[in-house]
Amino acid sequence: MIIATAGHVDHGKTALLQALTGVDADRLPEEKRRGMTIDLGYAYWPQPDGRTLGFIDVPGHEKFLANMLAGIGGIHHALLVVACDDGVMPQTREHLQLLSLAGQPPLSVALTKADRVDAARIAEVQQQVAQLTQQLGWPAAAQFVTSSHTQQGIETLRQHLSSLNAPAFEPGRRFRLAIDRAFTLKGTGLVVTGTALSGEVRVGDTLWLSSLNLPLRVRALHAQNQPVTRAQAGERIALNIVGDVEKAQITRGDWLLAQPRPAGTQRLIVALRLLQPLKTASQPVHLHHAASHVTGRLTQLTDDVAELVLSQPLWLAENDRIIIRDSNAQHTLGGGRVLLCDSKKRGKRQPDYLQWLQQLAAARDDSASLQAHLAYQPAAYDELGWARQLTAPALDALLLPLNPVRLGTSLMSDTMASAWQQRLREALSAFHQQHPELPGIGHDRLRRVALPHAPAPLVPGLIDQMLAQGELRQKQGWLHLPDFAPRFNPQEATLWQQVEPLFSDQPLWVRDIADALQQDEEQIRGLLLTAARLGHITAIVRDRYYRSAQIQIFADLIRQCAAAGGSTSAADFRNQLGTGRKVAVQILEFFDRSGFTRRRGNDHLLRDARLFTPSAA
């Protein structure tokens, strides 16, 4: 259980925590000298039932508001502190607004310094605070009249705080910890502390430091100021880490992550909540996320959706909260809830895109969010897991009822996959009508014709599914509809009857065929081009053809070499075929051009085994 204080400077937050826990949370010499909290302080209060309540003491001065914001991410409860002599002050209101924008945690109110005023003043302040908390979204915040000097009300407040319970641990989340301190201890080494936002960690685990993308091993753990072997979300955690990193390389705002992501987010979409209308739709801003503080530019897309372009990357997840302040970091403009970790650069105001963003904003759980993602566009499995910070088993369980189509490492909805496959069929049908003499169309050309804006790596997977289901056929690498059969025209059919017997297991040149039949060379060239389109023969170089069945034999030899873990060279091929080196080179270069193989020095390695397969015939 983590409780953060809030309230105006000099209203007695630190003194109240010391009265409650016995711990002075001011740890810096300057804080002692000035009698004012400057940075985050921490206090822990063990309970009889074995629990430990952790307190984060935040500075109340407006000058140190960035430090206050670094302390309220991931908390379970807020303790607003209002001095009875001062009553509601500027940072009282501002801190409450920030807590509301950061996720509206449950709230209790401690009215301090009650020994300095009379009962009438206490009643007046109680009324002020009740109006303010109700106005900002806490209709029934419990109030406690206290004095750290006389101990008035302290025991009653203790009993109230002791009765609070943290939300149940949510399994299935990846571990994420926002670092707010780093230091070294003699005999221990490097220690970092922070609030875990999700997941769990154990001694011996490997975590990744976001800023450097480095693996670090957890050598020891403290949770809520107690040594443990396992810690989880909702706890203040200190981790003794070992790895290729020094204290100077770690800053407040870095993350320890269960799984790496080399690059953070610099362009995101948020559901926007403004305290007042913006003066301009696009403006520079300061942004606070967990323990991080960066600058960026806000562009309002609709009244309640905006894009943020950041000066430095943040390691965000969907549903994370962001506080937005003006360019001078003096006024809070509002807050944002992350809808999309990586927004597109163009077309953000298109109606279908904005409608999709509204659907993401309306999604209140992981399942609804995943469904909205897949209904709009294909998504990478890893990116979906990162966006919701889900472990693989948890993500798989949520995807099961959605039954997405899996294409390699990407997913898309069954509805979208069916629509895309229909466009492939329609494009292929149109191609057959326009080019009835051709045996079909190549994979990449069909993608460019049917789905020019689709992610290129996904379309081959859809085509493979259609081939497996018999919705498409493939012959010598050419795709065609099952009921399509290209044909010679009558004149070509007659001439082909004379030409076809000339082909055996050796290649033929156009001019040699023309000479043998005493035919015009151009006429023979045109006939062989059509025969090649129909799949009867294949040109290994211009005007030199093999029977396609013979090309199949050559492809099988290359495939056998690849299966044995080897490659093919011109010398090997010449020896296997018993042919000349020049022909062997021409055959292998043909396979390189077709994409079946690729050349590496003198060797030719199998590249795309789908081409020239027996099932293609």
C-alpha cells in the first residue's frame, strides 16, 4: 500500500508523517536547514498483520512541483494536508487537480495545526475543503482534525489509514518500475528505488534499463523497506542491481523493464482532459509521466483527443497518465491518458482515424482495446503485448475469443483478413480478363495491384492461406484463380504442335527453332513468349528456353542441396547436369533473378522455397 501526501508548502505534511510513523521523511541537509521539503521523502509504517504502509512525502512549494509529480505515479491513496490556520491555499487546489488528472486515487484529508485555531475556524476550513474535494471529484473524502504538536486526532487517523487496503495484485502484467533514486552502498553496490507500476520481480531476474537498453541482474530486493525475494506492483521497491552500468548513467525517470524495447515513444495519442480551453490548438508543453519530465508539442485533434510529439522518448504503455503543463512550466493545462503509443505521422485528421481513436478512448479493459486495435489495422504481436504491458500467456488468453488471423508475427481480425482476400481475388479476376494469355500474376505485383497500402510483409501470408485453402493456384510462381486456364489462339496452337516436340532436356534458342522449321524468327519468338506465359517453357536468358519440367528438376536439385545444409555453385551444377559451364551459369543466374536463390560469392543459396514447387504445377 502506497500513500502520497499532497498540499501547500508549510502545512505540516512531513511533521504529520513523523507523528504517524515516527520517521522524519526529510533526508537532505538543505531540507533540515530550511525546514522545507524539497525532494521526495519516504516513510514506512509496519502493521500488526504483516503489511507495511509506505508513504511518499512530496514537496508543497510550487517551485518543486516537478518533484511532487514524480512521486504520485502508481500510488493507491492520497493524503491531502491542509493547515487549519491557512485553510485552502494555491497548492492545495493545484495538488488536488494534479491527483485528479493522474488517475483520481482515493483521498483522505488531514486538517493539521488544529491547536493553533479555535473550533469555529476548524469548522470553516472543513467546509472549504469539503467544497473543494467535491468540486474536483471526491464527493465523500474523509476528514481528520489533527495536531502533530499535541497529537490530537493522530491515533484516529492512524486507525483510518491502517484500515486501507491496496487493490488486488493484477497478474499477467509485465514488470515496470519508474526509477526515482539511484545510489551506491558500501558493500552492496548500486541500488535504485522506485514505485512498481505493474508486474512482479524476483531476486535473480534480469531487467532492462530503458535509457541504455542494458540488461541488469537483480541481486537483492527490498519492498516497503523490508528484505524480500519477490516484490510486485503497488510497492516501493529498492533493487540492488549488477551489470555494465554506473550510478551516473541512471537518472530519475529511467525505467526498469521486464522486457526490452530499444526505442521509447516520441509520438503518441492521448485522451485529453483540459482544465480550461487551450489558447492555440498546437503549442509547446512540459510533460510529466511517472518519474519522467520532458518537453514536447501538443496538437489538439479533437476536443478530447490530442497528439504529443516529445523532445525525448518516454517508455509508455496504453492507459498511462500524463500531466501537461504550459511552456513555462508554471500552469497545469490538463492531463492525458495514453491511447496509442506510436501515432502515425500523416493523416491524423482523417475521419476513420479519429473515429478509431474514439473507440480506443471508449475501451475500458484490455479485451476491448485489443479488439479495437485489430478491427482497424493489423498489429504486431509484440507491439500489442507491449502496449498493454501483458505477458505472453495473458495476451494469448485475451486473444483467444477474438480469434485473430496470425500472419507470422502479426495479427489481424478475421473480418479484415476476409476483406483483403476478397480484394486479392477481385484483382486477380480483373487481371485474367485483361491478360487471358498470361498464366497469372506474380506475388508482389498482385499485392501492389490489390493492396497497395497494406503492410508488404502481411500479404504473402494471406496468399499462402488462400493457396492452402484452394482459393488460389500457383504455377511456376504465377498466381491464378482455380478455374482459370490460359490458352493459345488457334494459329499459335497449330504452330506449337510443331515446336513442342523439339524440346527435350536441352535448352533451345529461338533462332535454332526458326531455322529447323523454316519459320520467321519473329513469329517463333512471339510464340515462345506465349508458351512461356502459359508455363510450358521457361527462358533462362533472352531467347533461350528450357521445358518448364526441366526447370522443375533443376529447382529440386537446388532444394536438395539446401536441405543438406549446402549451397550450389556453377561447377557443382555443371557436374550434376553433365552440361557446359556457360549453361550452368545461365540457369543459376535465372534462379537468382527469379528470387528462388541468391548469390553469395560463387555460391547460390536457396531464398524462396515456395517457387518452383511440385504443387505449383
